[in-house]
Amino acid sequence: MFALRLLLTSFVISFALLTATHAAAEEVVVHEQLGVWEDPFHRRSPNFVIDNAESLFKPRENNYVGYSQSAWWQRIALHNPSDAQKETYVFQPRFDGQAARAYTLENGVLSEQAGGGKVPREQRAGMAPFPAFTYLLDPGERLEIFLKQTSDYAPIRLDYVVVDRPSALLYSLKKVGLATFVSTFLLSLLLASLMQIFGTHKMLFALYSAFLLSSIAFSFVNGGFAAHFSWLDSQTINYLFIFGVLLYLFFALMLHELFHDLNSPWINFITLGLNFTVFSASMGAMLVDSSFGFAMFSKWGGAIVINGAITLVFLIACQKKHPSAPLAALGWTGFLIGSVLTTLTLRGTLGPEFLSSIMIGIVFEGLVFTLVVASRVQQDYAENEYQIKEQIKFERTNQLALIGELAATVTHEIKQPLSAMKLIIANLKNAARKSPEKVLDILPDKLLQLEALADRTAELSDQVRRSSRLSVDSASGASIQKSLEGCRLVLDPDLRHLKIELKLEIDPDLPNVAIVPLRLDQVFINIIGNAKDAIQSSAPEERWIQIRATRIRYRRVRVTIEDSAGGIPSDHLEGIFDRYFTTKGEDLGTGLGLSICREIVEREGGNITAENTAHGARFTLMLPTAQSPLE
């Protein structure tokens, strides 16, 4: 709901601003263009141009000039037909990095105003980097102004807008693209809310945040906000170009992260190799000469190359049926349309009203990609849930297999105390028949024996019950000592039958480890059971399993489990932790035991390794300790 409110607010603010600024264009002062003149060599003075205006200036149908090294002059007549004095503003909605000057001749006095990003700040008629000239017209006054503009790296357009004071502020808001900036800024807030909600895919969110920040900076400079910051409003560094190229850089890196699971060499080449090549070449050229860098990217095909390459990325992703590709391609299409419209405007094919199309494309792209990122995170969240469920199934399968192996052992072990209990009861019956008075003498000892046998049976039953439960909650961690005692209770009958000695060396002050007790039991029973099976199959002269547990630095406990079975074949050593890998027969093993042991240990921040020793195999577990609240 929060994200929807942000989007709704963005749309309302943008619509209100666009409506208000559209109304501003209708409230204009009477004006007329009296002709255009080209000065190829920049040699003519303002006085010469004004004195010879009638012969120099000719009508021109097309306001688009294009790339030109000449100085271009316009002769414009302003007229105030009203009965009140009017403050009139002449704006030139062109590329902000150019320079323009306006001259008037009143009562023999030549007046000059300057504007544009190439004009030093202290010489500008206004703070904005785009040309904005101010004139005060008395009732009925007619005034001719002569606009001179030059550009060494951007196309020249002979466009201008004349408004009075009430409309000037609204026009300025339209020029600086406040609606675009607000929309992009709110989209960044939406991104922040999505990051708080989902909290995953940190790299994707980081790159998308950088893309949005570049978009906002691009909006700042393109809209004229840079005029209020001297370090951004530079005559030598084109910050609009820098942020524009950064926008492409981060967008391509975001695509690399978004489509990385396709493992496509073409996508990697475009989003990394080609992307950084175009970025480095353009930025290097710009730092040497801003006009050369801009020309390399916009005039000589740099933008066409990177736009075409990124389009190819989307075509590959759609062809490979990536789930995020269709929606992402929609966002890129909106940006591409905006870029094309802006380029056609700069080249004179379209009117100046399309000059901000690229900003609309950026906003659309940002909106769509917010949905793309959110959709991708939700998809991965669902996949993670599925993997967790599958992992639980695998662990459950291993537990059931383990229970099957324990069932025969426990059944045999329970029969022994039950048989002993029946024998004690039979002895008591015989004693009662033969000599009732002696029964009272032996009864206390017999009852103690029965109690011990009952406790033994109950312990075995509890151990099996714990091994069959899916989860056990324990905030204080697991005791290695208690876990090994429980495992020994279950495995002792088989170990005694096979004449295997189980040696335990456990530090007396060993802390609990940060693993659920049931999971720790599962790890120990799997590894010790494998060692028992290996000894049984290899039949060595010495039969032992050695377990050592010691506390080491960095809040870790090291547990080593070593056997005398001769070791693991070298060609099997690397794959023993792989799922379904087993050297046992089909009816003796599932191949899940060691794989699940590794997943249990690594899930809690530990690790498990296997190696061969002079006697056999040794498994080493590094387990994190369970910390108390005071630690």
C-alpha cells in the first residue's frame, strides 16, 4: 500500500505541474521574428548587425540549423499593446551548454544580456544555464532585440519563447523539469520501500539505486538546477554528459545482474566489455575536450552503438524466455522512444516540445524497472521457499533412512532388557513358590534391577523418538557431550558386536554449539555410522573410532572423528559430500547422509572437511559456539 501511495502521489504532482506549465505557454507578449542572419566568422560587432539589420536579416522557414561553427543572429520585435507596464522574459529552450547574448539599442545606447551554460556565471542575465533575458516594456512600447547564439558541440535551434512576469515562474518550472525530477525522486523512494520489504538481492538493488541516482542527477543538470551550485555549473566540464553516460553504465550493469542466470557470453560481453569500453572512451574524450566527448557519444555513433547493443541484450533474454525479460523490455522501449524523440528534436526533425522526451522515457523506465526488480525478488523468494521445502524433504528422507538403520539395533537392544525383566520376574515367582519368606530378602535388589532395565528401555525409546522428529527448538544450542552420549546409547550394541572401540576425548569446559540438538545428533550418527560400516567392510586388525572435541579461538569448537578403516579412496574424496553420492549398495545407503551433514553445519556458519590419515579417514567439524546474551 505504501508503494502504491507513492506512485499515486508522483502521478498527481506530475500531472498538476504539467497542466500548470502548459497554461503558462498561452499567456505571452506579442512578438514577431523579423529574420535570421548567419555570421560564419564571428567577426561582426553588435553595432554593425543592428545598423545593417534591414539588409542582413532574411526570413527562415526552418528553425533547425544543426551543427554549425557560425554565429547565428535572430531579429525579434516585442510589443506591449496593453495600458500597463509589462516585465517580459525571452527564453531559449535549447541545449543548456550553449551560449547566447541579446542586444538592444535604445536612445543610442547598446545594452547586452548573456545566458547559457557556456557563459560565466557572473556575466549571465539570470542564474539559469539556459538563456533567459528580461525587458521592461512601457504601455504601447515596441522594442527590437537581436539574439546571438553559438555552439561548438551541440545542434543549434532558433527557438525562443516570450512570456510576461506571471508566466515566467511557471515556464521556468517547466524548463527545469521539476515534474520529471519529482517523479524520479519518488520512484527512488519506492525503491527504498521495496528494499525494506524484501531485503534480498543487494547487488541488484545497489545497481538500480545507482541508476536512479544518475537519473535524478541528470534531471538536476538538464533542468537547470545546476545553476544554483557553482561546482556543477562549469564551463569546462559537461555534467549533463557525465550523468547521462553514468546512467547508461549503471543500467547495463543492472541488466548484467538481472540476467546473470542466463550465462550468456553475449550478454556478458555487452553489459561488461562493450559497456565499459564506450563509457571509458566517452568519459576520457570528455575530460580532454567536452565538445569532443559529446560529439563522440551523440554525433559519431557512440549512443547508437550502446543503445543497439542493449537492445540486443533484451532480444537475447526474451529469446531465452527469461521471466523478467518482457517487462524489462517494455521499460527499455519507453526509454528508447524518448531518446529517439529527443535526438530527432536536436536534429531538427521534430519541434522543441519533444526536447524533454528523454526525461519522460527515464521516468517510464524507472517505473517499469521498479516493478521488474520487485517481481524478480518475489520470484526468487518463491524459489527459495521451494528449495527450503525440498531441503526439508531431503533431510526427512535421511532421517527415515537413519531410523530404519536404527530400528534393527534398537529392537535387538530392547529385547535384551525385556528378556532380563522376564527372567527376574520368573525367578521371583519360583522363589515365592519354594520359599515365600526368602522373597522379601531378595525383592529390593530385584526391583532395582527391574528399574534399571526399564530406564534403559526408556532411554532407547526416547533416542529413537528424538531422531524421528523433524525439528527441535533450542535457544541455548547443543551440548556435544550429551549428543555423543545419546549417539553412543544407540550405536553401542552394533559397536560391541563388531568389537569396535569408541574413544572419546572431550574438553570438560566445552561450550554449547549453535546447532539444534537434533541436527547435531544427526551429524554425529551419520559420520560415526559411516565409520562403523567402513570398519565392518574393511575388517582391519585394529578397530576403533576416535572422537576429539576441543575449544579453539574465534568462538569455535573443533570436533574430529577418525577411524581405523584405511581411508577413503582418493577418487571418491572430493565427491563424498555431493548429494546422492554413495559407495554402499542400493539397499544400504541413500547418498544423502554426508550431504545433509555439510548443509546442517554450513547453515549455522561452520564447515566440515574430510581427509585421509595413516590409519583411515578423518572428518573435521568447525562449529560456532552458542553465545550468551552477555557476550
